[in-house]
Amino acid sequence: MTATTYTDIRYGVTGGVAHLELNRPEALNSWTPAMAAELLDAVRRAAADDEVRAVLVTGAGRAFCAGADVKDRRELTPEGYPDLSSRLREIYNPIIETIRATPKPFVAGIHGACAGLGVSLALACDLLVAAEDSYLLLAFVRIGVMPDAGVTAFLAERVGLTRAAELCMLGEKLPATTALDWGLVNRVHPAAELHERAAELASRLASAPTVALGGMKTALTAAAQRGLREQLALEADLQHRNGATADYAEGRAAFLEKRPARFTGR
């Protein structure tokens, strides 16, 4: 097994499968710019490596990913508001675009919490297997912002506008079994078996006809996600507006203070 040393992720290649593990377990693998930069480098490395025929994405510890690290301070716009779009445009969105543009299958194996950017990452993959104890959560509404990194496109194409609106606007947990019924995940396994089953699936794909699989992915992406780049840009534009709102300031403060937010619509 070849390995590359990172700080916030683990990456190695064995048997034609690139194993990419989010590795900030103390923070439920929530994203910081530093972690995302490593993730972007890793997916680009896997895309360019001829030895890699499939990629498996997992998370260390108790959760797959809790989303963006809200405790991580944001840069400010020239107007003095929190900058909610630059990281999307420069780091986060390119991760999603690279996964979708790479003619190799990506498998996500999720357990525990899969929230925020974790949902975007998981749904960007071609196949998604989940532990019985896992759930998807888009809690952006609780801090006065909107889902991003491609998740609005992925949800709309997979579950339709009605269910997508429910997930985005209500910010409620979606258990793995319900996600399976809705078509958001491919398979659900007992938690103790998840990593083994996800690895088996990735190995199966790595031994399949790589060029044919790449063609399938390219065709499916063209059919279902032709406007993904435009959607990523739109999400970033809309998210940028949220940084200047009183509701975002209140939502972030309430999250950090562990109290209910009092939104005013401004």
C-alpha cells in the first residue's frame, strides 16, 4: 500500500483503490480550509494516478462529517461582513467538480452524522453506502444560511423539489433507512459492517472495466448534472449575501452559545 502523508486526512492506495479518510475525529471531521485543501489535493492525486481505478471516501471516529467547522473564523469581505463564498469558489467547489469530472468511480461510506459539506461530498460520489446509525442533515437554516457545494443540485435531481425543499428548509435529520427509500443512498449496512462492505464495493469497481465505468460516469453526469458548474456558482453568489445578514450573525452566535436562535428576517 502506497501512502501520502497529510495532517487532516489519510490517503493511501491498495489494490487499485484510493482510500481517502477524513481525519479530524475530535471535531467530527468538520471542514476547515486546511483540511479542504488537503482533500482537494488528494482527489486530484487520485484522479491523476493511473494505478487508482476507484476511490473510497470515509470518515474517522464517530461520524463521517459534521460539515463546516463553525468555530473556524471567517475572513471578511471588503464591506466588513463574513465572507461565505470565497472558500466555496477557491477550495470546496473544486473538490466537488473534480470528483464529478474524474472518469473513475467514487464510493462514499458514511456512518454517524453526515451533515452540511459532508452531504455535498457524499452525494458527489457515484455510489453511497450508509451505516444503519447514520443520517443526513442540512442544518444551514439554523444559522441563517443556505446549503451549498452542489447539494441543491444533487438533491433536486435525486429526490425532486418537494423532498429537497423539506431537507433544506426544515433542517431535520434524514435517517439512513429513509434516505435509502428516497434514493439518496444505494445500500444500508449494520454499523459494524460498513467499512468492510464499502471497501468490498470499491474493490469490485476497481476490478471492473475502468474505461467503460468512466464512460458511464461521464454520460450520467452529462445527463443529470450538465448545469452543475453553474449551480455551484449560483450557490456561492447566494451564500455570499447571507454573510451580511443579521440572521447569520445571530444564527452563528446561537450555535456557539448552544441556545435557540432568534431570527428577524434581516
